[in-house]
Amino acid sequence: MNQDTALVKRLKTPSEKDSAFTDLVKKYQEKLYWHVRRMVVNHDDVNDVLQNSFIKVWNALDNFREDSQLYTWLYRIATNESLSFLAQKNRKQADSFDDISESYANQVKADANFDANQLEWKLQLAIQQLPEKQKLVFGLRYFDEMSYEQMSKILDTSEGALKASYHHAAKKIEEFIKSN
């Protein structure tokens, strides 16, 4: 029995649910934070999205059928929460996509450690220029080193479509870095 299987068993045991959930949060909080951060960018917004994600996980624990792995289920919830947050934020702003991309790029530049000459920062700026789907796929593959099969389960998309999105994202990032 792997650690997640044992954790799920504890989560479904009423007397152990609270401590098991604390263990789940400790185990996955940092990974999910960085996953959400790559989409949402702003630290405070990321914390809000992450908190909402864990609330949804808590409320849905009894419905977790174990058809997928625990981390796949958690990533899917965090991804959906991030996309919902971004959609709501974009509706409120009602700006053009270029304005929104520029806003995210400005958030990256506002970071106290920002140095435009460092490749790491150029990469972050390039990622912020991508459409949401490509940004998400690139982050899962490049940073989380997730397989296309795992991403397919999280995003409910074919592996072929994910490979194409990743390829397009990588090309756009390469072009951005070369031109800046």
C-alpha cells in the first residue's frame, strides 16, 4: 500500500479524518502552491485559491472514488479553482487579453527580486504571455514534470492535444527569450 492509499483510507475513517487531512495539506500544499502560482501569479491570490481548493477537497472527500490517484484529483481541483478565479477576475476587469497579459507581466516585474537580465525572469515573463491553456500545460510539464497521461486525467483533454499545446508554448517561449 503506497502512502497516498494509506492516507485516503485514513481520510475516510471518521476518527482519523482531521489528522489525515492535516497530513494531506502538509504533503501537497507546497506543490499545489507553485502549480497555482504559475497560473495566478499574485501571492495573496494564490493563497486564496489554494485555501478554496483545500476547502473543496475537504467537502468532497466522501465523494473521492479513487478512480484516479490522490495527487491527480488534488491537481484537478486546484487547476479548476485557478481557472475559475482567473475567469472571474477577467470578467471583473473586462479588459482585453493584451491588457491582462501585461498586468500579469507587471506583477512579475514588481517582484522585489526581479532582474530582467536573468534567464529565470525572462522565462517567467515569457510564460505570462502565453494563453491560459498553454501556460497551464507548460507549467505541469516543465515545472511539475508531469506525464501527458497524468495531465490528460487532470485536464480531461487528449494527450495529443496536450503535446501540441506544450510544443506551441515552448516555441513561443523560445521566441520571446530570443527577442528580449
